[in-house]
Amino acid sequence: MNLKQIKWHSFESQVSLDQAAMERVVALAESSIKTRGQFHLVLAGGSTPKNVYTLLKNVKTDWHKWQVYFGDERCLDSGHQDRNSTMAFEAWLNHIDIPVQNIHAIPAELGPVEGAYLYNQTLSQVGDFDLVLLGLGEDAHTASLFPGRSWDNNLDALAIFDAPKPPPLRISMSPARLSRSKSVLFLVSGKEKQTAINQWKAGDLIPASTVTCNNGVDVFCFNVS
């Protein structure tokens, strides 16, 4: 990725980052609904996105025009507390009037092969996203794309068998599919992410840098520089 296409935004507190991220999501939702009648959003897992989802449940918007997807998922039973979808439902989606058919959870409970196959079918019916939310791990992974791995960018959803963090079996959107979005927003908090940020700013090829966007990638940061 051309580093000039990355816009870094530093915040003085976690609260201000969360609020700005929520406002960015809502603004993009309103503009997308106005221009195309729908808002296609990809969710990330992790504690910082959870804060944003908690804020979103109080927003006034036409939830019927939101279409929600997931960037990655752990291959655990449906409703398992470690699943990204469970977190999103508990923090946000269970509290709003969004039709169940508008929430496109990854069927990761079926295992990485069948779950990825079915999510590829789902995503094949979807054009470009309006917004992709992503996080950044201490090891510079994003979604379930980990360092030292290669991916088939011809696929929308990938079966992951060897994630270095448990559980090893996961499903992740490919970098190419995550990049098919009008906006990409990374949410990064914590000093433990500093090494990963340094690698990214140095131009190292890390998983996060494989996700690009024609309109540039925004990175909201707190407690990292």
C-alpha cells in the first residue's frame, strides 16, 4: 500500500476515539442510504469495535437499510462467547430493529471449509461494501490474516487452518475482498500495538497493509503514535 493513502488520526482518549468512530459510521450510513438506498458494513471483532457497537445501539437511523457482514470469525459453535458475531449481537444488534436477514454472519460453526464455501456464495451476491471496520493485533494481523501466511486473493472468504492464536480454525475475508469498499477504517488502541504501527509506517509488508482502498485507509489511534 502506498503510505500516502493512509490517513492517521490520533485521539487523546479512548472515549474520543470511540465517539469519532461511531460518528464516522453513522455519517457514511446516512450518505450511503441517501445515494444507494442501503448501507453495507463489515464488522471487526475486538474490544475497541465493541465500544463503538455499544454506542451505535442508541443511534436513530433506518436499520432496515443496513446490511451487516463480518470480516472474520472463529470456528466455534453459534453463540459461543468468543465469536465476533456473539459480541456484536450482545453489544448492539440484539438492541436494534434490524431484520434478521440483513445480518450476514459467517457460518463458522460448520468448520473452515464448508463455512468459507457458503460465505463465498453469500459475498458473491454483494457488490462493493460502503465501510469495512478492522482492528490491528500486536503481531500486525488484521481480521484473521496473520503474518507469514499467503492468501488466495481470488476468493472472497478464506478457510484458515493455522491461526497462531487460538482457535486455529477460522474464516476470514481475503485482503482483496476487504479492499472492495468505499471506505476502510482501522481502530487501534493500546501501547502493545506500537510495534505493529511502527512496522506499518515503515512500509513493511504486514497483513494490515494488504488491505487498500481507492479513497485511502483511515487509522484511528489511541495510546500509539
